[in-house]
Amino acid sequence: TAFEHIIVESKGAVGIVKINRPKMLNALSFDVFSEIATAIDDLEEDDAIGCIVVTGDEKAFAAGADIKEMQPKKFIDMFSQDFMDIGGDRVTTCKKPTIAAVSGYALGGGCELAMMCDIIIASDTAKFGQPEITLGTIPGLGGTQRLTRAVGKSKAMDLCLTGRMMDAAEAERSGLVSRIFPADKLMEEVLAIADKIAAMSRPVAAMAKSAVNRALETSLAEGMNVEGDLFHATFALEDRAEGMAAFIDKRKPNFRNR
Ligand code: HXC
């Protein structure tokens, strides 16, 4: 697929979706969101790809939804067609593992896009926030929901009510971010992590991801049931036998994704 606002490439088994509107700090217009959705469709279908990285540039992952595009809209416009309707949350339904590589601003819809990914890895220059309240609106793609689950009520309220930004260190401390790297090393480090994930058994990675995601959707008892079912299901895979045999033989496993 040809894209106007994003660049999609693959490096080995890793697919990279790079938002490319640098003059607007990667503001997420409807078109950007729908291009990202199409890119995820393409990469999910591509058997060569085992992990997907969503990123921006050094200055901004994305400074939010495109305020200039939103400003004239009325209730009925947003009610008739909002970000969800054009695939704004497509990243959340991707079966392949996804990593947000965040440098610079991840604000509003940008922070929400990062939170749709399985893992957020940040550079030491990253700044996260939900500044919507300063524009007279509130988050619309998970900023009140995913952020609260990630960092707890007090900090989510603090961010959503004051609109302030938090730096990478605070984001890591509060559990939003899994790791921080220096800005000039971010992509190299993220690609190494993505390579490692892509080398795992694809169905097993999908099961691990699915089980962790259930933890946010259900009770502990039901979550344990789901985990148990998926754990048992791995024993139906050749890759599970191979992984354990490789350990015993002191060699690298050769996963064949079956
Ligand atoms: C449209 C944006 C933009 C945005 C920046 N720009 N963010 N355009 N939508 N979200 C544009 C600016 O207008 C400017 O264009 C250019 O990018 C560079 O930005 P500056 O403000 O000049 O840069 P700087 O002074 O470095 O300040 C950076 C910043 C600031 C602090 C990140 O740009 C900012 O506050 N941006 C808005 C952040 C925000 O409120 N995000 C939430 C959006 S609402 P010109 O033409 O002047 O050069 C949202 C709702 C989500 O996300 C709902 C569901 C998706």
C-alpha cells in the first residue's frame, strides 16, 4: 500500500510504522490514523513479520490528534465518524507483538497510540501527557482508561486534570514505560528487542500477548483460567517440544511457527 503520512518498512522480521508529519510534530489526522490501521493490516498479513514497531521521530512520537483538523468539528461530526470508526484503535487488535518507540512528545492521541502498543520503550527525551483538558476536551482514544490502568488513579487524574507532561523517568517509575534508552540509541535498542521477540514462536508469542491482555479485562480467577487454557494449548505445538528439546540439548531452538 502507498502511504502519504507514514513510512512503512521492514528490517528482517520487524515491521516499522513511522509517523511522518515532522512539520506538525506528527499530529494524528484522521488520514494518519487510517494509514496506520492499513499498515497494521498489511504487516499482520505478512508472514515474514514477527513484531511491529510504531514510532515517530526524535522530536515527537506524536503531539496528539490534529487540532487544526478537529477545531471546526461539531458534536454530530464526531458522533457520526470518530477516531474509532476509522480504525484509530487498530493497533489494539493486532495479534503480533507491538512496540511503541517513543522519543520526544507523546501527547493526547500520541500518548494513546503508544498505550495501544504492547510495550512502550522511551528515549530519555520522551514526554507523555494528556493535555486535552487545556483544549476544552478530554482524551478520546483510551487516555482516561488505559492510562489509569497503567499508572493508577492518582497520577492519571493528575495528568488528565492538569494537562501537564511527565518525563521519561516519571513514566518509567509509574509503569507506563518498560525501559528507557538514550535518544540516539533508541531505535537500535528497540530493533534489537523487536528482533528477539520476532525470533520466538509466533503462535506462542500471540498466546502470551493474549493472556497478558486478558489480565486487564477480567477477574483474576477468569484470567487464570484463560492462562491455563493457553498454557496447555502450547503443548499442542511442535514449537513447544522444540523449545524444551533445544534447552536440554544446549542449543538454540529452531521455531517453525507451528
Ligand atoms: C496540529 C500541531 C499539533 C497538533 C503541534 N502542532 N501539535 N498541529 N495538531 N496536535 C503544530 C504547531 O501548530 C506548529 O505548527 C508545529 O506543529 C510545531 O509546533 P510548536 O507548537 O511550534 O512547537 P513547540 O513550541 O516545540 O511546542 C511543542 C508542543 C506544542 C508543546 C508539543 O506543539 C503543543 O502543545 N502541541 C499540542 C499538544 C496537544 O495539545 N495535544 C493534544 C491534542 S488533542 P506551525 O504551523 O505553527 O509551525 C488530542 C485528542 C485525542 O490528541 C482524541 C483522540 C485521538
